[in-house]
Amino acid sequence: MADAVRDLYSQRRYPALSHPETHPGVIAAAARCGGVTAPALPESCKLLEVGCASGHNLLPLAARFPESTFVGIDFSDTAIRRARGHAEALGLDNITFEHADLHEWRPASEDFDYLIAHGMLSWVADATKVALLELVQGSLAPDGIACIGYNTLPGWSLRQEAAAMVKALPDLGGDLDTTLATLAEAASHGGTPYTAHLAAIYEDMRRKGPDILPFDELGPVCDPLHFGQVIQWTGQHGLRYLGESTLSGNLPPEIAPEALEKLQPLAGDPVRFQQTVDLLSGRTHRTSLFCRSGLSLDTKTTSSVTLHFAARLLVRPLPEKAVHGEIIEHFHAALNAAWPSSQAVAGLMEQCARRLGPRWDPARGAKTVADWLYQAARLGWVELRTDPIETATRPSSRPTLSPLNLRHARDREALVDGFHRSCGFPDRHWRVVGALDGGHTIDDLRALAATEAPELDLEPWLQHLAARGLFIQQ
Ligand SMILES: C[S@@+](CC[C@H](N)C(=O)[O-])C[C@H]1O[C@@H](n2cnc3c(N)ncnc32)[C@H](O)[C@@H]1O
């Protein structure tokens, strides 16, 4: 099976993707909430990515954090050559890509503050799963944090059957998309929750499309795992679970607050609690954080840690009942005014204090904001991270992508936005994207769009890209 995985990656190019939940600024905030007292900051850390493919996830980090060191390993020769080509062209001397099999590769020393293994554990043969966990164990610094993504059971189980059926079926009258569309359509007539679920799975597989499916549902290995199984394996490799890489990941949106109350008796057994949450929510994926079992954690961690982070609204507007009381009203107004940037909570609180004048009581104000922020992050209303991110609401007169994103645009590969999210475009838009090089005025871009992509509404499009932090500040 290991060879089938190797064959796949030597024959086909894995799509270029970045994963915001693996950003060290996001991980550091979640790890601090999980009790790690002083996680390394992204501005000065050492980070290893195992299975880094062509470096799409690592390169923007290396460009943004020049004082940090990044290492990526992958056994795909073509992917590593591509990654090295980008690093050399951009003059990034803080990143190294190694062409290596994780079964054999070992770092010079156990001192990585972060280790990312995204798209690995569920997608490699069992012997490689073990080798991966051994590598994590042998690479992490004493207070390092590993971020491991995998597909989960029982949420993935029907998808597993649905995918097996697609693999086993002769073509239902054409290509893969036609097969999936036919199955989705057939299921949708059933009118039961089961058939609706199945139809939604096939529609989701259509959305992933032929670029991703051969590596995921239709790959040679796609093993969803029970959370309890992952905890057992990682425990055997000296690793301890800290929580998910985002606070909202600990509490899937499908779990209602009333359900949580019913689960209170499980509060003392986090693994069974999380396993129950997986069952109730039907979640299909986790990005979990681990530290070494011996690391001493701050068991008295409170919501006050959020005051040291940067925050950004993810839901606008928030439900009315979410914003209650004078302090939160002012704090929320400051957050809203800062959007789309992610701003230091301390600065937002200062604005709040100014607005409230003598009615601001520092101790009570800080506690109220911290408690609210923690809950808002758990509910997915707010993103917390350690690194503030300044973005513009409008483009400049000559919108300019970063040199790395200009290379991606040239190759028609997804750009990576200021929040580390992948940003793809329809084929017709790429020439306009490629012209976002600082050499073209808005009028030039309008003329280009008129011929290349007449349906493109240029100004709102540029504003959207600006809000995603895609333009460098000049
Ligand atoms: C599903 S892709 C994930 C890529 C990237 N981490 C992501 O999530 O977008 C898996 C990657 O792991 C690499 N890989 C698989 N088995 C490996 C092994 N034994 N040693 C090194 N790399 C491996 C593949 O070449 C491929 O680039």
C-alpha cells in the first residue's frame, strides 16, 4: 500500500493548498488556551511540515516571518523541486525543502516548536502512520506543538461507503462528475434523512472534483479514525492532546448549547466527551494539537489569556443577543470597526476604555471582554491568533500582489491570502489576477477585465481581494 501512495504522488500533482488552521499564530493561541504557558511565536519559531508537497502552506509563512526557520519534507521529487524553485526565486533563505521519505528522515535535533502533518495520518498506510508519529516524537522541542489533521469516525463512515461504491461502479455514462451527479440525483429522490445525507456527500465530492478526489475519498488510502484511536496512538508515542487548532474546532456548530448541558457528566473524561461530540455532530475532520506528555501545563489557564491575542470578527453582523451590556457593545463596535483586520485585543480594549471614559473599570472591563472573547471564539464568531494582521478595505491605485502570489498567479495556482486561506479563481480571471503586479492602474485592469472576463465586476472584486489581505501595502 505504501507504494500505491508513492505511485499516486509521483504520477499526479497534488493541488496547491494552504491551511489556515495550521498557521503558527492560530496554533499558538489555541495551545495557550490549552495550557501551554509560552508557545513560540510565529515571528521567532522553528517549524517543520511533514508531507509539505510543493510548499504552498510553508512558503507564505517563510516570506512573512523572516526571523523564523521552516523545513518541509516530502517524498515527491517534483513537488520538492517546485517548492525549492519558489524559495530560490524569492530569495527566501529561512526555508529548506528536503526530498525524503518520512520513514527514514530524521531532523538534526529535536527542537521544532511546531510540527505540521496535514493530509497525512488518514492518507498513508498503517506502517507510515506509525513512522509519522515516531517522527513527531523525535522532532518536537520539549515545549513544541504538533498539529495533525485526519478524517474522523463515525462522521466519515457513510462517505467511505459512498466512495467505495464510486470506485466499484462502472462509469454511469461518462466521467467521474457524471457518475457522482447521477448518484446524487438518484439519492435525492429518496426523501429520507439518509438519502438526503448521501446526496449531500455526492454533491460535496463533486465540489472537490477530479483535482482532489484521487488524493482523498478515492485515494489508495483514506482511513477515517476514531478520536479515541488517535489519542491511544499518540499517547503510545509520548504525546498528549491539547485541543483542536482553533477554539471553535472543539465545539462543532452542530452541537447545541442544550446538548452540551446534557454532556456535563462527561466533563471529567475529555476523550469520551470528544468522542461523543464526534458522534453527535457527525464531524468528518479534525486538526488536533499535541504536546509532549511530560510538558507541564498551566491547569489554571483562564479566559484572560485571550487579552494577549489579536482578534477578528468572523460573523458579521453577530446575532443581536450575542452583544450584551455596555462593555461588550463598545468592544464589539471596536472589533467591527477594525474588520477585516485582526487587531491586538489590548488596543481594542483601549478604544473601549476611551469610549466609556470614567465608566471603564479596568479589572471588570478586562474580565468581561476576556470571558466574552473566549466564548465568541468557541462559537466561531471571532478568530483568535497571536499575530495581528493589518488589511486594507480598498485597493490602492495600483493593486499589488506579493511576489509569491504573483508567481502563483503565473502558474494559475491558488493564491494565499493574508489569513493563510487559499484563494482560487475561474480560468477567465487569471490574466487579470496576473496583472495585479503594481504596474497596472485600476483603469488598465478595467480595460483588461472588459476583454478577458466581461462578467467581472472589477471594483467590488478588488475590494474583496483587499479585504482578504492579498495586496501588499505600498
Ligand atoms: C494529501 S497530500 C497533503 C499535502 C499537504 N500537506 C496538504 O495538506 O495540502 C500528502 C503529501 O504527503 C506526501 N507523502 C506521503 N507519504 C510520504 C512519506 N512516506 N514520506 C514523505 N512524504 C510523504 C505526499 O507526497 C504528499 O505531498
